Amino acid sequence: MRWFTGLFTQYKGLRPEIYILFFGRVVTNLGSMVWPMLTMILSRKMNMSASMIAVLTVGSSVLMLPANLLGGRLADRKSKKGTIVACDAVSVVCYLIAAALPLSYFTLALFVAAGICQSMEYPSYNALIADLTLTRDRDRAYSLQYLGANLGLVLSPTLGGLLFENHLTLAFLFSGIAIGLSTVLIFFRVKNVTPEQDDSDEAVYQQAKAEGSILRVLKNNPLLLVFLLSMSLYYAAYGQYSYLMPLDMGKVHGENGAVLYGTVSSLNCIVVVLFTPVITKLFRKLRDPQRILIGQALIAAGYAAFLLLLGFVPAYYAAMLLFTWGEIFTTVAEGPYLTARVPASHRGRINGASAVLATVLQGGISLAVGGTYDHAGSAAAWVLVLGVLGAAAALTVVLLLRDKKVYPALWTPKPDAEKQTEA
């Protein structure tokens, strides 16, 4: 019983602002009905081929590149809270206008504009969580934010699937309302954004530096490049969950594909909600590169199961279970790994550069996957995706072999989680 209650008490002791950001994530993602359906919208509502969908996806991603870089610079130079609120406000306006108009290329442009604003605020959101926590608390803080995001997503993909055929504009409306509520919550309730002063030995690599570009930081920390490349390849493969999966489901199951994909996506969120506290607690003693490698392996296993059993509906849910376990392992380790190894003064810009690299690789790989799907079929496209995951895992092995030598202060024995939260 004590172990079970520890699943929830492990999140005690964080700053109040962390919990407000958690609730903000919950509310925002309650309305996230459109993004999971994007491939379905383009393929079934607008009759686009896989290659054309890939081109449009890459095109919108290219537009997000300068937004990520600008967002990173704003995170380091301006108010992180102010950036989040301003970007959310623009997103709300875009969604509400899109909801009032019939589906067209213009409404898609509004949707992309909202996505660009969400990308711009990402470095500020990620850096703000790091600012508000001590190094030893980061895995709990990022785990809680991830949990909140998926609490909101539990129902939204299924509702999006149900609204897809006849009431798609409602999905835009609900997204705008949800982001608006989250914006109001953060604006009025996140009051103290003063960074934590961390004087522990493990914080030595993140001491703020007033000068130097991110290129200098990366030059002085080449292992960070290995990490960024590994995670970028991982995200390029991870993104096929919302691209290849719905394409295959729509092709095999027709109109039922949208509902099936919506329920599978909801299962993803349910598993995250149920297992994020468990995995965070059980595997706390593992180092971040170890957790990332386990996650990448589980993602690959989930994709392989989906490919091998395509057409057998129960297998979709088994594949999603493996996929989601992998997602949890990777997500709860990514933020703590990066923020513990870069100067606090450069967190935003490093996060922005990381998003740019991931976007570039995901765009190029999506084009390759789309072309492969159209000309060689689903199986060949999935094999390409599994190859990308294999490359990401190989780079993570390099992290495992080198990280202890490069960042020895971060490899001291970890404190017991229960004693830490009780303190």
C-alpha cells in the first residue's frame, strides 16, 4: 500500500508554479483534437496522396524552423511566461477563426499558424520547468508535465475521431477554447518565476554563463551533439505514429479508420496516465541514457508489431501498449538529461536548436517515407522507419559509453525517491 501511495507522493515538494503549469497542460490538451487527425484530414477530406501529405507536412515544418530559433532566443532573453501567454493568445485566435470557416487551404494555414506559435513557446515552457526546479527534482517535474499533457489527451483523440466525419469545425472550436482557458490560468496563477538557486555538485554543468553562443556551448560539449542527433532521429521515427499509422488504418479499414485511430490514440494517453508514475518510480535509479535506450527499443517493438499484424484490430492496441511504454521511458529522461548538461543561460536556445534539428530530420525522413509508401508500399516504409530508430539507438549507446566520463558529477548514486519527497 505504501508503494502504491508513493506513486503519487513522489510528485510532492515541487514549487507551486510547477503544479499550475501541470494543470495548464491538462486543460490545453483536453482540446487537442485536430493535430492527431491531420493526416486523416488531408487524405480523406482533401483527397491528398501520401507524398503530397508529406510535402505539406514538411512545408509547414520549414515554417516552424525560424519560430523555434526565435522562441529559443526569447526564452533566454525575455520573460518565459510572457512568451508562453503571447503565443497561446495568437493560437486561440487562429483556432477560433478556423472554426468559423469551412475547411479549406486557408483554414489549414490558420491551423499551421497556431502550430508555429505553439512551437515558438516550446523552448520557454521547457526552460521554465528547468528554472523552477532543482537538478535532483527534474525527472519528477518533467514526468508530471508529461502526465498532465496526457491526462488532457485521454478523451480528445477519440472525440476528434467521432467528430471527424460530420463536425470537424467543432474540433477547431474546442481547441481554441481549451488553449484560451490554459492561457488565463498561467497568466493569473504563475506569479513567481524566479529561478531556483542550485548549489549542488550535480548542477556544476549548468551554471549560468553570460557570454557565448550555442555553437560555442556545443563545441565545448560535443557529446550534446550526439544526444541531439539521437533524439532528432528518434522524433523523426516517432512522428510516423501520426502519419503512417493513420494512412494504413484508413487504407485497410476505410471510414472506420478514423475512429480506430482515435481510440488507439486515446489508449496511448490512458497508458501514459497509468504508467508514467509507475515507470518514473520503478526506474528512477536508471541513468537517463539507459532509459532513453529502453524507450527507443520499445518504440521499435511497437512499430514492428503493428506492421506484422496490420489488419488485425486487437494487435493495434497491443502495439500501442509497447509504443507508449517506450514513449514514457524516453520522454521522462530527455528533459532532465539536457537541462543538467547545458548552461542555464542557454537552455532556451539549445531547446530551440534541438527542435530545429528534429524538424529538419523529420521533414527529410517523412518525405522519404511518403515516397517509399507510394512506390514500394507500407512494409517498405515501415522498414525505413525501423532503420531510423536503429540509428538513434546506436547513438544512444555512444551516450551510455561516454557520458560518465564527460559528466562524472551526474553519475553519483541517486537519492532514494521516497526519502527525498518526505524531506
